[in-house]
Amino acid sequence: MDLSFTPSEQAFREEVRAWLAANPSSVEPDLASHDLETRVAAGRRWQRRMHDAGWVGVGWPKEHGGRGVSLTEEIIFHQEVARAGAPELVNVVGINMLGPLLIEYGRPEQKARFLPGILSGDDIWCLGMSEPGAGSDLASLKTRAVLDGDDFLISGEKIWSSYASYSSWCFLVVRTDPELPRHRGISCLAVPMNTPGIQIRPLVQIHGDKEFCQLFFDEVRVPKSALIGELNRGWEVVLATLHHERTTYALSHQVVLQQYVAGMLDAAREAQRQGRSGIDDPLTRQKIAQAMIEVDVLGYYSMKRIGDIQKRGLGAESSVDKLYWTEMNQRLQDTAMSILGPYSQVTSGERAVADGRPIHAFLHSKADTIYSGTSEIQRNTIADLILGLPR
Amino acid sequence: MDFDPDVDQQMIRDSAGKFFADCCPRGETLKMAEAAGTCPDELWNSMAGLGWMGIPIPEEYGGLGLGFIELSMVLGEMGRVCLPGPYFASVVLGGLTLMIGGTDGQKRRWLPAIADGSCKATVALYEADGRFLPERCATRAQRTADGYSLSGTKLFVLAADEADLIVCPATEDDGRTSLFVVEAGAPGLARKRLPTLDITRPLGELTLDGVVVPHENRLGEPGSANAVLSRVCDFAAIALCVEMTGGLQHVRELTVEYVKQRVQFGKPIGSYQAIKHKCADLHMRTETVDAAARYAAWVADRALKGDDAALARTASVAKVFCQQGFYRSVSDAIQAHGGMGFTWEYELHLYLKRAKGVEVMFGDEAFHRERVIESGGRKS
């Protein structure tokens, strides 16, 4: 048992830290804009800047344009990015999910075609998974893709697709054989978003952003080569994608949460409620400390998981990763709001605390226990696949 | 970055696991607790024969000179079976207090007997005011011609009635609080066991009525009681976390096994989501508690070797987190077991009582949370 970082891991941390110090994200003030459109444009410029310096997709193999660093170093990288206050990359779906998936399941020409654009941010990807009738029960999805000569003809409807209006590609999960048992007849396609027959309707989210969208497919024609992985074997690809999403986010998120806690302490010193600051209130101190404790433990837990994953690979334990951090984050955000007192009601402007970011984070945390499998689905997965409880 | 024990550490765990599987089959520790509130001498002697009491004690003082991680391998297995007996009091409290607070001569005098199990030690932390650290210690140590005369009352003392050596903080005439080693047979010392919620870990009351303590039994420097004990209690809190992890793992196994075989409405209750979700939470808590305890044990190991930097913060973080997870999980486990969970002969209640006992030892949640916020927001 040894939890210290190796000299080369330390050196890697120093290197990341030095680059971020010389290239602060503050050069793009629009990254913090309240307007999503402005934020996405700044995000593209920021991703390009990081990409030019070789800091995008650090965990990807070198042959595919990454740095080929270990999982530990990947986490170190995310920690340093968060510590520097730099934002999440605009193409986060592409980097964390699509890239690893294409590297594992894609054909050589797909890798050559898609990976460079994912890294540079020129091609933003969205996911076409959930449907109005297929949420938690994703395998009941109905969007059809029918082979018509050398093409697939796609018809159906997808929903909750983040960044779809800014995306050039969609990772689309479709039913290719309705006769097969439901998990078997599913396939995955790479669909250009400018294909005729696709309609995008942005949906306004709980915090006012129009980040996610509804997608309508009306006889959308894509070539057979759009298939990722094998025909009718897409469920396996979907599960791998979800494991990646659940784990990567959880393990790299600890420092982001540490920053929230630091912000909470600042707010507790500044914001007055009932004539005094939260930091002087014993109950508030206890609540903040509880958040600090849970965030520290996410850090310890992440270290344990890195070791596990390196030895045994990803798996159903990714549900534990997600369940723990998302529910903890919601408790933390509740505490953050309570610290602000009446200031928790002002969403922007000079009377808002930290330009309203704590409120945005509070609202956003409500999505965390829903996307990528709700907490209830994570609990079912843990019970069924890890504990082996009867169905 | 490797969270797994190394080969030697794993060997200690395996051997401890096998030892308890043989000596403490299910239900055995409940019988021990009912019979005597401690483990039988035979079991104690077998553990001593394996060298377990000497794990953290340096070789020059008769121990094995191993670290806190090795100690945690044994503690985890003891926690798994809820072992009664003075191991925790003697090795973690008594042993570490002597190691941290004693002079070289005092270590030579007492540690070898603790290490070979022939002497059981404990530390009398609490008094009637409920403080576990002797910031204001009502027990007095009056100077006499050849030593001290101790008078006062100590409460909630682990292994009080079994210990051969009791380390007692007491306030000297000049107001400084020092540690004194009181030997079991000393005239004026009365001990009694308090009827205790956690029957596997009975607490005692000590009355010191002019107990004569020779000068050489004052541990280390005068006035060192608070500093020594607060450090010992950090180690002790982490040791409890390790025990709790073992207990939690057992509770998870028991519960998963039970809900798979218990049939109601024609199906195993483990097939119902209401039960599944409790079990999933039990698993999540076990895994996160395990991470916290193992990380803390690693920090404690480094602290024993001289790097104290993260000890206090980590002890507080781990103590709060582990005891919350342990108590909530045992409560859920009892609920999932229905009437069986409320039954004396089924061992689950031992873990509930452990969880409640642990909560108040070496600082409760409020104490440790306050320490965490005092230690600041940006750590890594």
C-alpha cells in the first residue's frame, strides 16, 4: 500500500501546472458568460488553445493524438485544470466518451476521420440516446434505422441531447432489428448533424440554459459506413460509454468540488444573514465541515478506484462512483445555498454572490442524479450486478 | 498509487481472517460478550502467540516494529467479528501512549510486556464532564515525598477492570496536567464495570483515593498529557475507522445473504427495489468507508514514522465519515432483516451497539467537524 505519487507523476503535475499558470483561462473572459452561445464560442477557442499545446485527450493513446498518460496522471491533469479554475472542455462528450469508444470499437478509417476533430474541438459531438419513451429503460428505444441499399434510413425522436445545436456529429443509438430480443437489435451510428431530415429543437433547462435539445429524424439517410461497432451489437458499446461517463466524471471531479467548498467558505465569510456571516454560526460551520469531509473522502475513494481500474478495468462499480459523488454534490449545493441567505435569490449582477454561479451550480446539480442513469438505476445496477440480488 | 496491501500485509490479514474463522464462528463473539464481556484468556494467549500485541511496538522494546497498516490488518478482522477484549485498549491506547509519551526507560520497562500480551494496558481518558482530552482534569496529583498521590474519578474507561496498567491524566499542584501510570493492585484504586450498551466493549469507572504513584511512573515530561493524548486519540480514531470497515463488510455480507433467501409474497425480498436500494446504499457506504479508513491508516502509518502533517485532519475526516456510514448501514441492515434484526441471538445488534459506542469515543461528530473547518478549505 503506497498512496504517494511517483516522481514522474509529480513531474507531470508540475508540467500541467506550469502550462496552466502561463496560459490562464482568464484570457477568455467569455468562458464565464451567462449566455450559452457566447460560452460555447469561447469554449471552442479555449479547447483549440489547449489542443495546440497537446493538453486535450491526455489519456488517449499517442497514436490517436493523445498523450498516452496513465489513469493516475489523467486524474492529476483534471485536478490541476480544476485547481487553476479552467473550465470543462466544450467537447467534453467527445473527449470523455466518444473518443475512448471509437478507439475501442471504431474501424481504422473512423478513427482517422473522427478523432482529430474531437481533439481540436472542430467537431463537437452530442449523444442521441434517450427518447421520450425510453429514459431509464433505454433498451426500449424505438428510433429505427433500416438498411436501404448501402444506406441506413433513420426515423424517430431523441431527447435530452446536450450541445446538439452546437454539434457537427451525433452518436446515435438506434434499433436495427425489431425482431431480436430488445438488447440485441440495437446499433450505434455516427450521424452528421447537417444531414437533411434532422430537426433540432433546443429545450430550456431548469437554469435557463438551452444546452439540451430534442432531435427529430425523418427518413435521414446515412451511409452504412456510419455504423460504429457491429450491427445489432450496439448495446455493448452503449454500456461501455456509460461506464466511461460515470467513472471519469466522478474521479476527476473532486477538485472541482473542493473549489466549490472553498467558494462556500468565502461566501460564509462575506454574505450576511440575520446580521452575521455564516462562518460565525456554529450550525453553518458544521454543515460546511460535513461538505469538506465528503469531498475529501471522494478524493480518497478516487485513489482507491484508480488502483482498482488499473488492475481490473471499468465495470459496474462505475455506478458506485456516480451515485456517491452526485448525491454528495446535491447535499453540498444545498449547504452552499443556505449560506447565502437572502443573497441566494439574486441570480446575477453586483448584488449576486460570485455573479450567481452558486445558484447555477445548485440548479445544475439536480441533473447529476438523472443523466447517465438515474440514482435509482445506479442502485438497481449495484444490487443486480455487484451484489447479485435476484431480479 | 496502490491502495492494496502489499504481500506481507496481506499475509497478516489472511492469517487474522483464518484465525477468527476458526476461533470465532458466527455467534461466538456474542457468547463471549454475554459470558464475560471480554475474550477468554485462551484466545488472548493465542493472539499473543501470533505476536499481534507487538505489531506497532518497536523491536527494541520487544515488539515486531511494524507499522499502522499492519496493525490495521488485524484490527479490521477484529472489527469484522466484533471481538470483545482488551486488544484495542492495550495496544492502540496503552501501547501508543507509552510509545509517544514515555521516556526510553519507561518504554523499556512496560512495552515488552504489552508486546507479548502478558500485560494489558489502558488509558483513562474521560471524567464526569464528558471531555475525552484532559484540558481541565479534575483528578489531582499531589506531590508527596517520594512521588504522587492521585485522587479523582475516571469514567468510560475501556478494559478498566482487566487492565494491569492504567495511564491516568491528573493535574499537578502547579496546574499542569501530566500522565501517570497506575498499576492495577495499587491501594486506593477501585474499579467497577458500568452496564454498557456495547456489550462487546464494556466501560468502567475508576475511583482513585490517594493512590500512591512513584515518581518514575510519571510519563515523560510534566504537562504533556494533553499533547500526548490528543495525538494518541487521532491514531485511536483511525483505528476505530479500520474496525468499522471490517464490521461493515460483515454486515453487508449478512444482509445480502439474508435478503436473497428470505421469501415473502412468493419471491425473495432481495428482488424488491425497496430492499435492493437499501443494499445498494450499504454497498456504496462500505466501499467509501473502506477508502476513508484505508487512506487514514496510510496517513497514520506515515505519522508513526514521523510525518505528522495530515494526521489530525485525516483522523477527523475519516472518523466522521466512517461512523456515519457504519451507523446508517447497520440501521438499514436491521430494517432489511425485519424481526430477525431485532432478535438478540442474531448478531446484528452487536454492530448497532458498536456503531453507537464508536460515535462518542475520541470526539463526536461535532468535535471533529469543528476541527475540520478549523483546518481550512484548501488542502491538496
